[in-house]
Amino acid sequence: MDTVGQLVDRRIVDVALARLSDEPVVLLEGPRTVGKSTALRELAQRLGGEVLDLDDPATRDAVAADPSTMIQSDSPIYIDEYQHAPAVLDAIKARLNRSTRPGQFVLTGSARHESLPAAAQALTGRLHRMTVYPLAQAELEAARPDLLGRLLAASTAGESRASTTSRQDYLERLTCGGFPLALARRSESARNRWFDDYIRLTLERDVRELSKVRQARALPALLERLAGQTAQVLNTTAAATATGIDPHTARDYIRLLESVFLIQLLPAWGTTLTSRSANAPKIHVLDPGVAARLLRLTPDKLARRDPTSLTQLGHLLETFVVAELLKEASWMDGIAGVGHWRTYDGVEVDLVIERDDGGVVAFEVKAAGRVPGDDFRGLRKLRETLGDAFLAGTVLYTGERSYTFEDRLHAMPVDRLWTAE
């Protein structure tokens, strides 16, 4: 039985196994300590083959010195943290020139592939990328709900059992996040120390490995300002001004922070639907636990009923739900795109997920315990705009009941993302 600090996203392992039957190279990329190495070892245990851990200096030096020799094997080769010796990609490319049989290599990386100049071109067309996110709540509960899958299949249930998740439980889940090593900490103070160390080391080590940062001291302050924008439309100028750097530099640093999986930009979706569709991305801190720590938000602070606390709770809950749905989408085939929809006249939908055939499901997130009709405004407008391509719109809220509000519009408790009906 795994301890929480050793948990791995089992569905990522299962999906990777399936993809290896078709792809010569699979790349698992995501934040440090998210479980990529654990997944890699599990794949090696199931399929056989050798693991090369490039976090180990001796192994890294050997691979950098003679990558071709190090990857000579009839069995699959597993390379952990390949970005430490990107020259290995040229050796992999040379081997693939001789044979493109599936299942030859599995790589892991803690930086987005396109952020490495040499790596971005070496395996174009031969590399299948999979994002490994922090653990989903469903993984923590050992559950396999299929809310997104059923909505994409235009299949939803009517009434279901009432949610038993308390408001306090939601607040604990928001501030704990999904990193296995953070979840393994037994106290809030110990977990906060882990978050502080994780953020500091990522900024000091991973960001600097990717780029020569001219104003490194500004990075922590910029990240905190961006965390304050989580679940909101990105305002680079405001973050730059508050940090004391110019907007051009801020844009470069935002790309770096996204490259090391501290933040993610959710693109505008449906910019051609109407002339009023906006095209600015929303920003989310990748893990809500990291966001909460950057903003110094605790369950007690979020439990307050003052306007500031309620606003912060709303933003953090949206980041949490978007992360959970993107994790579920990452396990699925047939996803054409994800994004948020917003018009210049104030109509918005928090998350839109589109199938390959153009079918769309959409989500709004509300921190309240009830859903008034006006909360369906954006979903109703999107349904009207898309017609039959609109499969379902769901308001996820902190109340108890699931119900259909009107045609293809539903309200469901947030915990339907990890609990069965």
C-alpha cells in the first residue's frame, strides 16, 4: 500500500502504457515532486528495461559524455529528468531514424519541452507529450468518477444522492493541493515549509537552468502578484508595475514560470464565435495549495464571511476545479482544446472543453451553497451561440444537490469530481 508521499496518478500510468503501444517516445512532463519518477519506475517494472536518472550527477555526466552508448538496449529505456542532458535527444533521434517501432523510450521532464531550445526540434513528430499534474482528488480517494466523460458523451444523470462534503472539507482540500510530499506532511506548518522550499528551489534552480534571469530577485514578488490574479484574466502590466519591472521583462518571466509548471495560462476559447469574444488568457496557479501558500491563505482565513475572504475563496475554488477537470481531461483521448470564454460585454464561462468533433461542455464555478438562475447566464449564452454543439453546461457549487436547471444546464456539487453518484 502506497503512503501518500509515494502516490502516483495510476491513470497516467495506464494511459502511458496504452500510448506506448503506438508511440516510439512518450514524454511525461510536469512539476517536480509530482510523481513522474514514481510513474517511470512503475512503467519500467511492468515493461522491463533500464532507468537512467539524470538527477544523479554520475549518470548525468555519463549520458552527456556518450549518449549513444547509454541508450543502446533492446529493452525500453527510461530517462528521468532528460532536460539535464538534452544532447540525449539527438541520440534518440538517430536511433529512431533506424527504427520507429513503438515503446522504445519514456522520458520525464520538469520543464515544458518547447522551453528547451535544442529539445524543441530534435524529436518533432516523434514525441508524444503527456502532462502529469499534481494528484487529483479522485486519486487521493481511490475513486474513478467519470463526470467529464459522461458530460462529453451527453449523458447525465438526474437526481443523485446528496453531497456530504462540508465547507471545511473543501477549504482543507483547497489549501493542501495535490503534491504527494505536501500531502504527506502531518501539520499545516510543516506543509507550509514544504511549499516555501518547493517554490524557492523551483525559482532558484529550474528557472535559472532555463534562462539567464537578469532580475532574479523580482521573480518571487512577480509570482506572488500573479498568484493574486489566479482565476482572473491575466494583467501583465499590473503585475509588472507592482513588481517594479517593465512589462516586456514580465512577459518573459511569465513564460518561464509557466515553463516550470508554477502557473498555467488558460487560453481564450471561441474567439471567432462572435465579434465580442475576448482573446486574453486567464491565469491559474497550477496547484491550489501553492496558490494558497503564496497568498498566505489558510482554512481559517478562507472560512471568514467578509467580502475579501469570500472573493479569495471564489478565485481559489475556481483554480481548484479547473485543475481537477484538466487532470481528468489529460487522461482522455479526443480532446481538441480547452479554454475560457469571455465577451467584452461581461458574459463569461470559466472553463470550456471541446471534443474533436466540435461538441462542447462548459463549467462555471461558484463558492456558494445555492445556485440562482443568474449563475447560468454565461452557460445559457454559450448554449444559444453553439446550438446543438453545446452538449452540457454545469455550475459546480458547494451545495448538496445535483439537478437539471433547464435544457442541458445542470448544477452539481464540486465533490462530484471525485465521488460517485
